[in-house]
Amino acid sequence: MIDVRVPLSVGELARRGGITVATVHFYDAKGLIQGQRSAGNQRRYSRDTLRRIAVIKIAKRAGIPLAAIKAALDELPSGRPLTSKDWTNLSTNWRDLLTERIHSLTQLRDQLDGCIGCGCLSMDDCPLRNPGDRLSSLGSGAVLLEKDTAPTV
């Protein structure tokens, strides 16, 4: 039987969490997880860190930026495993971000074969959509792509 009070070494945490040792160090340096120093000056992690790593992996897979993941984890109490209620709160808060990303990706997919709005790939089409480079007054980059609706020029 595993004694849950015995902390995990960096290597054990990496193996059990399905990440590399370098990733453990990276997450620790970024404040996503926290370890303690042993008497021999080695990093040790409580077993509840495994659940935090699982949450980080899921959030990263969903495209949540590490800064947003850290901000969300910082709101949770440390020193105890994340609960299903914690996960519900995290996922609810990320839902709007994911909905916005889905909308943006859908828009990108639907416009991918046409004008990229304007950055510009089509010398034939662009004089019709952006005569005299009028869109430059709206900002740099692909301003049509970044707007929900194309501005009139």
C-alpha cells in the first residue's frame, strides 16, 4: 500500500504525471506547481500535485494559455488535492474563453480560402476590398480577419 504522506521525487512526479522532468521544473519555475526541499536539498512534491498536473495537461490541450491556467490555480487553496467542485469552477471559468476560441477558429476556417483580411495575398482581390489601403487606418495586420464583420471602406 502506498503511503500518501510520502512525497514524490521529481522523477517519480514526472513518470506518474506523464510529463518530462524538464516539464516538472518548468511548471515549478512558473508557479503552476510547488515543491519542497528535502533535508538533502532535493525537490519533493506532495501527491496532490499529480491532480494539478492533470488539470494543467487538460487545460493546455484545450488551448488555455499557461498564464490563465496559473491564474486559475492560484485562486485554489494549496496543500490539498483539487476536488470535483474545484474542477467545475475551473472549467466553468474557461468555458467562455473556449467558446471565443471556437468562434475565432470557425471564422478562420471559413475565410481561409479567400481574403485573409488584409495582409495581403491577393493583388487581384485586394483593390476591390481595400482600395488605397484604407484599412490601414483601422490598425496593423489582418484587420478584416480580426473583426466579426468586415468594415466598409
